[in-house]
Amino acid sequence: MTHDSPTHRARTRREEQARDDDREVTPVMTDGGRVAPSLLPGGEGRPLSDVTVLELGHIIAGPFCSMILADLGAEVIKVESPGGGDAVRDSSPIGNSSFNYVNRNKLSVTLDLKSDDGKAIFEELVANADVLVENFAAGTVDRLGVGYDDLKTVNEELVYCSIKGFNQGPYERFPALDPVAEALSGVMSVTGHPGQPPVRSGTSLSDMVASLYAAVTVLGAIRQRQETGTGQHLTVPLFESTVALMGYWLAYTQAYDDVPEPMGASHPGWAPYDVFRSGDDEWVFIGPSSDRQWRQFCDALGLDIGDDERFAELENRLENRTELHAIVEATCEEYTRDELVTRLQDAGVPVAPVNDMGDVRDDPHLEATDALAEVEATEGDGGRVRTPRFPARSTGFDRVESTDPPSLGEDTTPVLEALGYDEGEIDRFREAGVL
């Protein structure tokens, strides 16, 4: 199903960006017969180029999901409250940075959903949308009158995706944050080092994995709608999604009656398999995962223990893990980080420097593969920042060119004009605090 896009804002912003980048904005014909500029500078043909998504999202989970859909070509309209919008807008350096990453390729409209006029405008947007993504606290959308049961009467084909802390059950009303899901799922229990307090992941793991499951499930629902002609309500939980990441450890615990403990960067099934400090005080991960790679590792670093009976087979190396670790640790200190990485890469042994984010920013492989895109930071100190592009590649379509995250309400006027509101009505809404 293709809807007439309710936005014209792209005509100005995307055309300006295309001119800056020496690209052309390709016109596309909508069902309503209007010729509108593609939101995707550089061509047509993305898988979701005929899909309109409304986002009632904040912080990470909802915005990350709709960003994925935007990366596949969908038009995403982020609906925010007039007072301040997304909770992480202009909040803190980390909050600003997360906003600038997960809100590229979107339009921003401000609406007071507690007002009658705001609700009416929102329902017009819903009537023209294919998908709605929300990650408000449990019960919020129903209190606002924009839950699935409210909106399916407006658009029976709407795919409504709710990202929540938990599926319906004993926990469903509990407050949920990313660390709550990490703690409950067991992720924290195996992260960190033995004898130390549990550690959360260094990124919003549960938020993002739920977002990924949500995006996949939305695609499935869109596909099913092609057959049935009706929409549906999807619920994607942080907790259960994170448990899914722990699936093999859950199976292990049951099969072997053994509960895994924190293991740092090591793994109970291989040795050596850990991070080691180099002679220039850097960290390097090294993980030969076969007997062949073990001998290649020994040859590359000049170790004469490849056939030592204590270490010759994996079983022997696991039995003598502590002794082996000490030998490898001392050997690594004889080389710089770059020497270790080069020698082991050349030998075909899994190895990697432990990069900090400055290293990632300057990574030559990411540069060569055009993995990062520059966007204008909307909050904080501003300026251009580099953020990851959609990582997958396809022979059937090009990746979307990343556009700047929108300022709060940047697209409200053109979107309302596209819905048929005139200048006087829009001014009245602004004066009344609706926009």
C-alpha cells in the first residue's frame, strides 16, 4: 500500500542538501497524483520508499527502530511535544549525542496530544501512515487516547508497534530501563570480571536489541498486510528481547547444570582467548580458536610451546589455562600493540586492538567502506559529527544518504500545509500551544 506522503518539508531541505552534495532530488509519483521529491537524495528504489512511519518515541528504543526503517527508505515523522520534545534533546553531552545519532533521516512535528486540535491533527497523520512506533511508558498512549484500539478505527491498515519493558504478564507495569532488562536477563551476571560487581554493557544493549526485533517484526507485519489488508498491534519487550541474546547460555545452564560466571573478555571454551597488555601499554584481544590457529599463533610470536604436551590440544590448554595465560601475557609484553596485531593478522590468527572511540572515529576500514556519515549536531556545541550509517549492503538498492537530525518542530508547518491547513489556522494553533 502506498499513501500520499503528508510532507513537503523535504522539498526544501533535501533539495538544499542535494545541491550541496551535487546530487539531484528524484521526483516520485504518489497515489494521489502529486509529484513529490524523494526523501532520499540520489535515486529511488529503496525497499520502504512507499512507507510512512509515525514515531512517538524518545531516548533510544523507539527512535532507533524508526531510524532503521528510515535507513531502508521509509519516511519517518517524529511527533514531539511542543514544550521540549524528545527527553534527551539538549539534555547532556551523552543525551545530545544519542539524539543526533538515532534521529537522522526524520521529520519533526510538534503536537500537543492532550489538546483536541492536536489529537485531530495527529489522527489525520495516522490516516495517511503505514506504521506507528512508540516506546512511551506502559499505559501512556492509552491515557492520551492514541493507543492501538483508538487508532485502528482511524486506519484499519495501521501497523502499530509498541516497544515496552516487558510483554504482558507479572512484570508488565514495572518501570523499565535498559539496565533493568540487562540485570533481569542475565547479561549483567556474565559481564565483568570474577569477584567484581556485575557490569552493564557499555552501550544501550537492551534498548537496541528490542529496536532491532521491532524493526524486523514491523517488516513482517507490512508483508502480512499485503495479504490480509489489515494492520495489527505489535509489542516488542526489552526484557524478553535481551533474554533472547542469552539463549545459548540458558541452554548451557540447563544441559550441564552449571551457571556461567563473569568471564571478562575470555571464553570458557577456548584458551588462550582474552585481552593481553602489549609492551607499549595497550590492550589487544587474541583468540586462536583451533589447533591450527594455535600453532600459527606460536610461530608468529616465536613461542616454542606449540607441541608442548601441556598445550598441544585444546583440552590440554583448557586444563592448563592459568599457566598458559601467564606465558602469553609475558610474551605479549615483548611486542608493541601494532607489532602484535600485524604479526597475528598475517598469521591468520583472530586478533584486534581494543579501540577506544577516538580510534573508531579514525578507523581506516570504516573510512574505506564509507561506514560513517557526517550530520549536523542539533544540540550541545553543534558542528559536524560522524555517526554510523546503515551497515548492510544490497545489490538491489543503494543506502540512504544520511540527513541531519531535525530541530524541534522543524517540519510542523509544511506537514500541516500538506494536510490542508492554511497559514491562519496554523498561526491559531501556535498561539493556543497546540504546536
